[in-house]
Amino acid sequence: MLSIHKSRQCSFDHPGNCDRESKHYVNCPPDYDTKMRLQRAALENDVKMPVIMKAAIDQFLTGWNAFLKAFCLR
């Protein structure tokens, strides 16, 4: 189960305002193939699964925040 807990809040009334962050949890189970790739990465790199999951979530949020920033600046 992935718990994504950070997101950027954008104001649609004021498109340039993307500086507020909210913290909330969204639980979403990864599909089987994704879970197997993450488990393989954990085994190959000799780290525990939570470390891999945190890195995957951080990577996802980095891309998502860049998308929101670009969207709000238009």
C-alpha cells in the first residue's frame, strides 16, 4: 500500500499561488508488476522495502509538484 502524504494546493482564483502545502494521506495499492519491480529493487540494492517505497513516493511527488507548478503558472 502506498501512502502519499504531501501535495501542493493551487488556487484556481489566483493561478500563480502554489505555495501552500497540505498534508493528507491517500492509500493506493500498487499493481502487481509495480510491486514486483519495487521488491526486486529492494533485494538487488540490499535495502528494506520501506526505503524503496519512500524513494518511489518521493520521486512521484517530485514529478507531480513540478506538474502542478507548471499548471499554476500558465
